[in-house]
Amino acid sequence: MTARLGILPPMALAESRGADPAQHGVRRKSVQFMVVLRLTSGVTGGVVALAGRAAAARPGWVTVCVVAMLAWSVLFVLVMVASGPSRWLLAGDVALVAGLCLGHRELVPDQVLQASAGTGWVDIMAGSGVFIAQFATRQPFGMAIAVFIAAVYAAGAPGLREAPVLLVVQGALAATLVGLLRREARAVDRELVERAEAEAEEKARSAARADERDQQRRLHDTVLATLTMVGTGGITRASPVLARRAAADLAVIDGLRADDLRLPRGARLDLALRAAVTAPRPGLPLLRVVEDVVPCELPREVAAAMVHSAEEALCNVARHAGTGTARLGLERTAEGAVLTIVDAGTGFDPATVPVHRRGLRESIRGRMRAVGGDARIESRPGAGTRVRLWWPGG
């Protein structure tokens, strides 16, 4: 009913409906403007009325009207601040202004009535009523109220005066201003919605790309590695090792649909690393890993990335380093963690690794960068290899 009558929705209702921020800001400023306007016009009008009370036709009426006007101004401010504009509040304000306009001849001294329009205290109240109607309602209701107040003013004032015309002009100017503010607020809200939708779409695309890259890393670490070993003759078709590796690879593929490592939100990296170190590596030479890890709890996705990166580094040691031993160390930093995998094997030149090889680039470095960390591979022929993974925290 309120919306159909053109009254703006109350502030609390607008907030509960998740009102657009710019339009909500305009409504809030409109309420502040109406509160200040009604209070200042009521006090100013009361002072002016009491100053000319003795010269009015009915001084007693002036006193009653001033008391009623001040009481209404206080009530108007309290209700407007508490719940915003409402149908009955605007109706009461229009009724008060109309009553003052109808009693114009009895409330204002004759010398003021004969002066230019807009000089009496009733003019102050009429003008404020016109402005409040434009900020409290939608069009054409606001202008209809302005025309009504102007007509009542003309009926209560002696003779032909320019004040009713000025009231209508004031209403038109205020309606234009309010209309521009509301239109711009709607435009800003539309832009904010479009920007938020674009950001959400980009985040969704980024998440999809990140998930795709992670699945590619997992496939590289499992299925592609097994196929490479079969293709190079490292595992024969009849070998039982192939069956074990295939079963392990299928388990990894099936686990892509589940939470990574099935770790809780806060994961103990040291425990996950110990499980990864002792896990079998079918088809690869045995590798003894000397571990030196400290208790360390990290976010689930960070712990998963560090464990998978370490697994890939250990597989590379077993596959390429020509040594049966590797060292794994975990240090806790102020906010994050540093993990190192070191071997004393044959080593290699990282700069000569072909671009199409994804082990170091994606399965280790790409994985760490995806969670806000990074990796460094230090090696040279004959001097072993050192893989350093770190996550700075935050």
C-alpha cells in the first residue's frame, strides 16, 4: 500500500530487502534533509510567529498553533529518524501545513500579509511542506501535494498573491533535483551490480582454470608418469608393478572428485608428509627418505599443495637422481612454512629442461604458486638437487 501511494519504503524495510547501496544512501540523506528542514522551519516559524503575535488578529490562536507546530516538529523528527517516511506521517505534515494556510489571515499581522509573498512564518511552513513532500514521495504524488498546498494557501490568503505560484515552482525544482539524484543512484547501483557479476564470473573462470590445472598436475604425477615408464620400457605389460601403479592411479583419479587429501580445514602438514614419505612408489627404485619435520598446521589447500609437490620431487629423485637416499626437512616460520627436499644424486641443469616437461614447472612450482607460495629448484650436474618449497602465510 505504501509503495502504491508513492511513499518511499521505510529505511529498516529497505535494509532488510538488501536495498541497492546508492539508492539506500539517497534515501538516508533524504531522511536527514527532511528532519533538518522540518525542525529548523518549525523553530524558525515559531520564533517569527511569537515575535508578531501581538499584532495578529487572533493572538491566542497563534500561541496554540506555535505549540502544536513545535510538538509536531519534534514528533516528526523522532518518527522519521526511527522508521523513515510513512503515509500517516506525511499526511499529518500536509494537514498541519494546510491548517496553517487556511488560518493565514488570523495568524499573521496585516502588515506582513500586505508585504511580498514568502515573508511570513506560514510561508516558511508551507515551503518546507512542499520540499518534504518531494523527498518523501515518488512522482507524481509529490507535485500533487505541492499543488494542493498552493491551492490551500491561495484559499486562506487575502487577495491574489504570487506565493502559490512560487510554491508550485519550488515543488517543481525540488522534484527535478530529487528525480536526478534517484536516477543517478539507480545508474550507480546498476553499474555496481554489473561489476559484481563480472567479478563473480571472472572468479568462477579462475577457479575453473585452477581446478583444471590441478587435475592436469595430478594426472601428470600419476597416469602420465606410468605411461612414460611403460613407453620407455621401465615397466613391462606383464609386470605386477604395472597393475599396482594402475590401481594407485585409478584411486587418484577417483579422488579428484573428493576434497584434496581429505584433510580438514586446518591440516597437520608434518603428519601428511610422513604418510607421503612412507607411501609405496610402484615401478620406481626404492628411496630412503631421512625426514626432519616439526609439527606444523596449515590451511588444507596449502598443506595439500606442499605434500603433492614433495611427492613429485621425491619421485623425481627416485627416477632420475641415481641415489637411494633423500632428505626432507620442514621448518615453521613466523606465519608459514618452508619445506626442502635434498639429494646427493647426479643433478641436472634446470635451464635445459624442455618446456613441454610439466614436472618442475607445474607439478611443483605451479602448484605452490596457486596457493600463494613458491618453489625453487637448485641443481647442477654432479652436485645433487635441492628443492625448496615455501608458503609465507596469510
